[in-house]
Amino acid sequence: MGILGDSLDKATANTATRPAPKGAPAQMRFLVRQLKGTRPVAGLLGVSQRTVERYVKDQLRKPRPELAARLAEEVAKRWQPRVKERARKHAATTGGITVETRARFGFTAAPGSTDDGRIRLITQHLPPAYAARLFEAREAGAPDEQLRAVVAEGLQEQYFKDGGRRAAGLLVEFTDIDYVELDF
């Protein structure tokens, strides 16, 4: 996944109200409850059913690194889905989304203005309409370029054009992203 998709996933995970299970046995028990059996969990993680049973019974406690990573990822996907959905809905309808990024911004503007791209550190709150478009694109499986276009348009309208009060013909290019963090 791209940098914006990962940041959106991280922001969604940060909306959880309780911490997810930490140890491998607790994570395994959670997945067994969610998927209603050890066989589906074994198929999901690529291990034997007996291995899953041993983790559930606390006979095994330390998974190898690749299994630990898959286990943590699957638990994070399934942890508190209603809380995460409620936070996304709030951001898409009333709350909006905050973007903090350091990236290169170039411009297409009127003749005589400077349009050379340069690195900028920007923290900007985007209205709910942009959050809704971002979530819809993410759920539709859009590539990172499409997510980047939504964020670029939001930053263009809110940060550079100040909600339509200045720089009427400005078009912003959002490239060379150093980092981006989203919060809602």
C-alpha cells in the first residue's frame, strides 16, 4: 500500500477506545472468537490448526517474527470495527480530517509568479467533504495516486487558496512526500 493508504489505516486504528490484545496467545484467542474456530485462523495465518490450538492453550507463546507480524495485522484489522466505523462516519459528516505533511508542492499559476516546487511542512484541517471522498476512494481500492489527488485538492482549496479568498487560478502539485500523517 502507499504512504497515504498506510497513514489512513494508522489514523483509523488510532480511534480504538481500548488497546488490542498484545501477547500471541491473547491475539490468537481473539481471532478464534472472531472467526469462530481454529481452522479458519490457521488458514488465515498459514499455520497448522494444531499450532493455533497450542497458542490458544498457552503452550506456545513466542511466534516467529513473520507469524507475529501477520497475527498483529489481522488482529488490528478486526479490533473494534464499530468504533472505527463511527469515527470514520463522524469525520466524513461533521469532524473532517487533519493532514500533517512534509512534501514538495509545485504550482501552476499566473505568469510572473514563482511556480518552482519546494518542500513545505503543512498542518491543515480539511472539511468533512474531503474526508468522505478519501474514505470512499480507500474503500473502493483506489491507488495511492488517487488518494494523493484528493488530499492535494483539499490542501489547494483550504491552505493555498484559503477557501477561495485568494490565488484564484492556482493548481497545486503534491509530490515527493517525505511523510504524511492523518488524524480524525
